[in-house]
Amino acid sequence: MSVLRLQVQHWRNLQPVDLSPSPYINIVVGDNGSGKTSLLESIYVLGVGRSFRTTKVKRLIQDGQLSCTLFIATADGHKLGLQKHLDGSSIARLNGSTASKLSSLAQLLPVQLFDPESLDMLSGPSLPRRQLLDWGVFHVEHGLSMQWARASRALQQRNSLLKSAKINADHLSVWSRELADASELIHNSRLAFMSSWQPFIDRAMRRLLPGFDFTISYQAGWDTTEALIDLLECSREKDSERGFTQLGYHRADIRIRADGVLADERLSRGQLKLCVCALKLSLIERLKANSARPILLFDDLASELDHGSREKVLSWVMEMDLQLWLTTIDSRYLTPFISHKEHAVFHVEHGKIIRWPAEQSEPGEEK
């Protein structure tokens, strides 16, 4: 999968965008605040359905506008469109017709992001690690979307009842059962995917961090030796006191240990970032085994990894033969690694994006 054409209207600080990128490597060069990350964000939103920078739609839409529009034509003939409105509503389009779910676009446009925040995922809460796992599961088992929607609705309803002044026990039991059933199905799919992903993780860790013995464990979000419905019933009083559900699919996690110690306690900051790269790239390799061809988005990789680590990551990525988008303030940080591959360079200044002609010196290079 690769982006053949990208059009963006009324998106953040960007002037109208209409790009025909390289099917392989695309370098986006510009000063901080120029709009580089906003360009990557537009691709990400079409492929994931949400921004990685904000949950507020009004921040995505330019001042004075009521909506913003994103459009991508893919190399395999699909046309994906998304319009987001100030009131929070969205209209998704797929091949000229209205798409009922954003997941319809996500299935056709797998994207994986490497940015400063995601490279810190091993040091923080479980959500980004769980999202990474579920991204892999989603692109292998599309039919599971219904179970995620089912589990999400049950969780919302159960939490709402837990916050009530007077809890209706019968209603709570109904939603507990619904949550337990959906969580069990999601857990089984996650467990099966983890088993198939594990060999790819092992190889990735040996390649990028060969000096450590890594182990990866998956935690379901409850004690799977007992039925989740029974555990939910037993935790009803504690859940009521806290006002939320403490057990279920939404509490799952993956934990990584290096030499028997949690990675964030054993590795240096730079090694942790490289560990996350290994985890993400191993997931890309796992999806490629299913004939998927994800698009890789690297936001300011040069500021996050030292030269040696960049060389390890980019040399591996070059082997994958996928479409890459990389932002940088200076193309000299990246061109030594990709100069032998077909690539395009785009320069961003004050929200205006132009393609840098191949015969001219690239931004940041000596003329």
C-alpha cells in the first residue's frame, strides 16, 4: 500500500495540499512549526481515524472554516476521503460512496507512526502498548471490529451505572455479561496474535539490541484462570466505590523485560527508543507476512535517535520496500541513508509545501 496522491484542505496551518509522492521514500523538510508534522498527521488520521496530537477537532480545522477535508488515492486504486466538522461529526468516503465506519478506511490504509511520544511508550501507561497490539490484531482479523464496538459500549454502560446514585443490579449484570463475553473474544484474538508475533519480536530485538535477553509477556486485564463474569460480579462493590470497571479487555498490556528486569528500569533512554522501534518494526514484518504493506511515518527521527541507532533503523526499513514519510529540519540527517533509493523531498515553509526538484540542492544542503 502506498499513497499515490494526497490532498488536504483547511487542515491546521497548511495551505491547500495536492501532492504526488514517491512510492518509496518521502522526506519532508522544514523548520519547527512549519507544518511538517501536520502533513504526517493528515495521513495518520485517514489511516487510524483519530489524530495522534489532539482529541479536539477544532484544533484540526483552520480558523474561520467549518470543516477540513482529507483525500488519498492509493496505488492499488482505492480513493479514501474524510471530512471533519467543527461539531465533531465526520463523513467518510470510500471509492465514491459514503462509508458507514472509519474502520473501512483504516482497513485499506495501514499506517504506523514513529514520533517522540510513541517512542516513549514503554515508560508510561498501558494504553499505547495496548493500541499497538490491537492495531496488529485489527489488520489481521478485520471481523473483530464488531467485538471492540460491543465491548466499548458495554464498558461505557457499566461505568455509567457504577456512577449512579442508585445502581440497578439487574442492568449492571446485563452489561457485565456483555462486557465479559466481548472481552473474552478479544482476549482470545490477542493471545493468538501474540503467539504469531513473538518470533518477529525476538528477531527484531536481536537485530537492534543484541546485547540483551528480552522477554515479552501479554497480560489480559484480568486473571484468566477464572471467568471474567465471576470476577466482575465479585468486584462490583469496589468498582462502585471507584466509579469505573477495573477488569476487562481495556486493562490489557504487553510488558517487555530486558535481562529479567522491566525494560524501562534496565535500558537507557536511547535504548528504550530503539526497543520501541524494534517492537514496531517487528509488527510491520508480521503484517507483511499477511501480505499487508503498511505506510511508515517517522516524525523527527533525527532528534530522537543518535546516528548509530538511525543507521540501524533506516537500513532495516530500506529493506522492507514500503512507502516512508520522514520529517526533519535538515535533510542531511537522512540523505546518507536513503540517497541510493528513489525518493522525493518536500519543503514546508509557513504551511506551504513544494516538491524540491531533484536537480537542485535539497533543503539544508550546501549549494
